[in-house]
Amino acid sequence: MAVRKHPYITTLCVLLILSGVSIFIGVGSLSWDNPNAMQVLMISRLPRTAAVLLTGASIAVVGVIMQLLVRNRFVEPSTTGTTEAAMLGLLAVAILAPGWPIIAKMVVASLASLLGILGFFFLTRRLPPQQPLLIPLVGLIYGGILGAAATFVAFQADMIQFLGIWMTGEFSGILAGRYELLWLAGGLAVIAYFTADQFTVAGLGRSASLSLGLPYGQVLALGIVTVAVVSALVVVTVGMLPFIGLVVPNIVSRLMGDNLRESLPVVAGMGAGLVLLSDIIGRVARYPYEIPAGTVFGVIGACIFLWLLLGRKSYA
Amino acid sequence: MISVNGLSHTIGPAKILDDINLQIAPGGVTALIGPNGAGKSTLLSVVSRQVPAQSGEVSLDGADMKRIDHAALALRMAVVAQDVGVASRLRIRDLVGFGRWPHAKGKPSPKDADIVAQALAQFDLTALADRFLDEVSGGQRQRAFVAMAYAQDTDWLLLDEPLNNLDLRHARRLMSELRNLAQNAGKSILIVLHDLNYAISWADHIIALKDGRVAFAGETQDVMTSRTLSALYETDVSVMAKDGKTFVWHHN
């Protein structure tokens, strides 16, 4: 397979092709004879493509970080309550302080998802390590409970439609000026790349990390904060995109292992590529209407996830 | 020199270590023996600061362990834990390479690469170097973790039951390499062993634990006797000599 031999070049080529396709698909044509072409490009197409790439890359990166820190292949922020906790935070702001600027909402959502992820770590620390599948199961139940709480609050406050927006990741509303927070998520993913070795060592477990002189607590804290902030940013700007953070790291791990220094660029690229592909399919399938990218990938991702669960070899 | 003074440790209701006082001399192989649940692994993890000392003090060359920072300690002491169950999929070469991490901090020099290559060769892993950890056997994985600690090149090397899963050839080879490191490179080795024959054949010093206390400690030939071992394991154990070699017999 080409990915195995030239992982970086393959990833880059696929991303370039998909980005090209994404830029030229849409109701307004981008031909020379359209006087508004430049405007369409700068205000809608480029921002949308950038938003998709940033989202896909950063959620795949936090997915792999979370998997290394929890030391379990089957977790990601959207299956462990982190995303639901961010939604609860957003609901709280929407009800208690609706006038706050987007940045303040962002901070509250990040803090809420931080609490959510800490709750998940607290719960899973008590689970027996011999039962690796218990961790994702507990995560799903925990996320379900938080999600139910969010639905209840939203229902009482007549805000169900907000919840709907946050729960379905989609990019149709992305215009210049409405997605720039995602650059922050991208920046965090880049920072994660510079600490890739630390996360790889942390993935060997606490004991090996301490023996190698890694400040394990600090790396854990850095990882948790990165995961929480990126999850919150993505929920606030585009909504929840399930399975990307789960499926992509698993595929890349099978192809090239878990040495993040090597694999993180491919994880980011594959995440970006898959979300972009889902977005393109969503835009073309019922043209000129759109299907949310989150829904498209929900279908693809669920199938890949089942295949990973059932078709895995001896390693988990 | 590692000194342990008045160390006690409880986990839940169980008193695992009870007022341990010990000196572990540098330069030599010290074997930690004792029945299951005697506190060997706990002692090793407190001495290596994987677990903080609850009461009492552990010092390394006169300095309180608590005051040595992580990065500095990793240059002086390497630890191979008993449970190396790993979820991550690393190539064996990369894993052993992480043994150089405390020195290189992510920028390995040619010297680091040489040490890694030598560690791979030393533990018979060169042919497996590009395999992933989850694609090799338990014994091979165990050897990879020992090789990582070896590549860390510290004065102290602490190993918790490293012979688990190892076949006779590789177990012997590991013990002889540890012995060689102690004798010729001045390294100090503390190793938890279950097989008394490995202890009596390769260790210079013995520390025997029972019920969280030191049952006996000293030079191997002085303290490993039929009487002390029988009492330690509450089983008839005889120490015999044949052709100038001593060995331990406890089968019928």
C-alpha cells in the first residue's frame, strides 16, 4: 500500500486533490466569467475548506493523544463524555449569560469539557486493567448520562435546536469570520507535535515514563487540557464529529505504529482528509442541498469502528 | 549506595512493608528474594520512587530520593517493571531508543544510535528490531524492555522479575550480562528473583523479605543456607554443593 511506503507524500497528495475538489464544488461557479468568483472563493470556499481541514486534523490528533494517555485504543472525546460536557457548558452560558462574547463561551465550554474528561479519568482509574473493553463502555455510558442531562436542560429551557446544531458537525454555515477559532485548535495540534515524544513515552505507562524521567503528571495535564480545549472549540464552531478521533488513530497505528513523532502528521492528514471527503460527499449527494459531514462520517465511521472491533487481531 | 531507613508502606488494610532498614551496596548484583506477597515489588517500586515512600526515608548516595528531580534520577537509575503489558504499538528499535531519551531529549546523536544498536545486539533483538511490540512473544517483549533500561546506561539498574517469560538461554544470558555489567562496568543491580538457583549462582548479595520485613540479608554464600531458606519459604529447601558449584534443591 502506498501509505505504508511514502506516508507523508501520499497524505499530502490526497489532501491537495480533495482540497481542490472542495474549493470548486458549490452552487456559485468559480469560473472566470463569474464576476463574484473571487468573493465566493475568499468568503466561502477557502474558509470552508480550511475549517474542514483544521477540524479533521485536530480531532484526529486529540483522539490519538487521548488513546495514549488512557492507554486504550477505543476511546475518543466524543465517546467519553468530553463533548457532551462541553455542550452542557455551552447550554449554561446560553441560559445564564446569553450576551457573552464567543470567546467567553469558548472558555466556559473548555472548562466544562475539562471537568468532563477529568470525571472520565476518575471513573476509569477504578476499572481493572485486564478488561480493556470496559473503558470504552464506561465512556459511552458516562457520555450518555451527560448527554441526557444536556437534553433535559435544553428541553426545559426550550433550546433543543441549539443542541441539534452542536450535536451534528457540519460546515454549511462556515464563512470568513465565523470559523477562525479553529486555527487555535490547529495550533494546539501543532504544539502536540512538538511534544510527540512525551506523549509516546506516556503511552508506555506511568512506570516506564517515570523511569525515563518524564514528568508524567505534567504530560498528562498538558494532554488533558489539549483534548478538552480542542473538543470544545470544535463543538462551538462546527459541532460534534463522532468517530474521527477513534477511527483515524487506529488505522494509522496499524499501518505505522504509535511512535507519534512519525505518525502524528499522518494522523492529522488522514483526519483532515476523511472529514473533507465526508463534507464533499455531503455536498454532492443531494446537490444543491447538503447532508452534514458529521452524519456522512457517522455512517462511514460506524462501519470502520465495527470492523476494527470485530476484525482486530490479537492486539487491542 | 541506596539506604532505606525505617520504611513502612500500607496498601488499604494490608501492611506491605514494615520498618525496613537496609543498605544496598554499589557495584554488584543484589537479589531480592522471598515468598509471594512478601513486599519485594513494593520495596523495589519505593526504592525506585515509582511509589512515594509513606513513612521512612530512601536515599541515594546520601541524598534524599524525594529531592532528586525526575530527569536527574533517570540518568542515575533505570527500572524495569514487572508488568510490561503495553497498549502502544512501537517498533522494538524505537522502544529501545527511548532508553536514550533521558540523555538525548529527542535529539539522538550518533553515539546514542550506537548504544541502541549495541543494546539490541546484546539482548538478541537485532533481527526483531523493526517488529512491533504486539507482534513479538512475551519473552521477546520482556527482553526489549530490559534492553531499553540497558540503553539508559545508568549506574543503578532495578529489575522486577525480569526472568518471567524468558527461556533458559535468554534467562542465563541476561543474568550473565547483568553480572558482567556489575563486575566490569561498575554498575549496581537490584533484581527481584523467584528462582533461587539464579540467585545463588549470579548474585553477590541477597536480601530476603518475608511478611514485609527483612528476614535476612548479606553475602550470598553466607546467608543462603538450607536452614534460612527453609524457614523463609516454610518448605524444605536444601542448599547443596556439587563440583564446586552450589545449587538449591526443593523438589522430591
